[in-house]
Amino acid sequence: MVTYVNALLYGVGGIVVAGMALLVAFQEKLVYVPVLPGLTKSYQITPSRLRLPYEDVFLHASDGVRLHSWFIKLFPDCRGPTILFFQENAGNIAHRLEMVRIMIQRLNCNVFMLSYRGYGASDGYPSQHGITRDAQAALDHLSQRTDIDTSRIIVFGRSLGGAVGAVLTKNNPDKVAAIILENTFTSILDMAGVLLPFLKWFIGKNSKGPKILNFLVRSPWSTIDVVGQIKQPILFLSGLQDEMVPPVHMQMLYAKAAAHNRRCLFVDFPSGMHMDTWLAGGDHYWRTIQQFLEQYVPEKKENGSSGNNNDSSSSVKCIA
């Protein structure tokens, strides 16, 4: 019996030690993947390849790191909504251009695409503290522009981008009008147990075990703790076939937010996977976003009031 107990203790200890080693050595490589296998860090294409007029924008985060972004406008004088887009963890903003092209066409909006530090043409190395600074720099830049309607800035974040966007939205209630979260996790702590199942008893916000590995995670991105503090309208878009982030994560985020915020909407897409929910959702996906914007970020009328009719074109007004 003593031998069995000792073996069990040694086994548990071995799992903990192995988990600690994996987390210390590889966590940044799991959370941040600036370069896809077989590709280079540089952009494979630019918006001009898709005939999208754009502006290269170079910013500096508050710690001095130089960042690169693309600002794509529907028309030069378009005063429609502006979406601040935060991407997933893998690859760079060039890999999202086809989705953004359709977004601009369907929503009649402008899109600002930020390259996190260490991604694309941005300097530095990714970290939670650093990327939080990057997101703030992008929002501050947009808030100071005179060629957009700064009262209609919407944050859009998918997966890791949702975690980034949630923090930014919570910290800037007067600058962000609304936020859209797609296939976002509750926390990196919980995702560690998803990616490395043998660790789920020792790590995670919702772990039933001792959570003794939580302190090792340098980028926890605890969206579940942030989303309940967001006061702006929130749209949750969940792909039920998500192979990376269990859909229950989005359900938990919605439940946490809705308990404190009555302006929350949850919409799921039965065939949506982690990266293609926008494609699998088809017209329903884009109409959902369009209606959300019309309801919560409506066009300002000339007399200063906001429109709220059912005309699908009422959310934008572009001066050609």
C-alpha cells in the first residue's frame, strides 16, 4: 500500500514538474505565433492586391515600441463606423485581408488593422503587457483622427484578439462604442488545460484541482475577469464547430457579461470553426453584425440625433 501511494505521489509530482517545464519553455510559442510554418514574417500581400485603398500607419506604444498598421477606408471621406480589428494569435494581418475586404463591403465601414509587437512589420516581442500597450496606441491614434467619426469606433476581436479587445474596451468606456467578440477563450489558463489535457487539474480559472501552475503563466489573458466589467454593448459570435477554443468558453463569457450588462447579444453558427465562422455563417453572420451596429452604434443625423430605423443602409453615410 505504501509503495502504491509513493508511486502515485511520484506520478503526480512528475506531471507537475513536466507541466512546469512545458509552461516555462513553450508558453509564448503557444500563445503568440507571429510566423506561420513555412512562411516568413513579412506580409505576403498588401491591401492593394485586393484593390483596397489603404494607409500605412506607424505608431509608437507608450514604451517606445514601433508598430505598423493598415488603415483601410471604404471611401476617402467615409464617415461610417470604424472597426479596430484585433487578429488571432497565428500569422499576421495580411492573412486576414480577404475577411476584411468582405467586412468593408458588407458593413460599409472603415477598418484599422493593428500588427501586434513582434508581428508583421512591428518591432519588439509579444507579451500581454506589451500588446495591451499596442492596442491602446491604436485606439488613441483613431480617437485623434479628424477624418472619421470618433464616436463610432467598434472593437472587433477574434480568439486572442478578443482578449486584447476586451481589456481595451473595459479601459476606454468613452472611446469605444461597442465590442464584437468571436471565438474567444475565457483565459489562457483554461486554454492550457485544453491544449495539454493532463494539466487541466493543475491549471485554469475553472480547474477543480489545486491550480498550482497558474502562477507560471506570463500571459494569462483572463477575459472572463474582464468581460463582466465592460459597460458598452457586446456582440458574441460563436462557431459551434470551433476546434481550438471549446464553444463553452464563449457561453461562459456571455453569461458573465450578461449578468452585469443588459446590452449583450449571443449568436452561434452551427457549422462555424475557429477561423472560418465568418465564412460558414454566410449572410446570417454579416446581417447579425450589421443589425447590432444599427441598434447600438447608429448613424448620427445632421441635427445631432441618432437614427434607429430598419433600413439596412441606415448605419452609414459616406460622402463620395
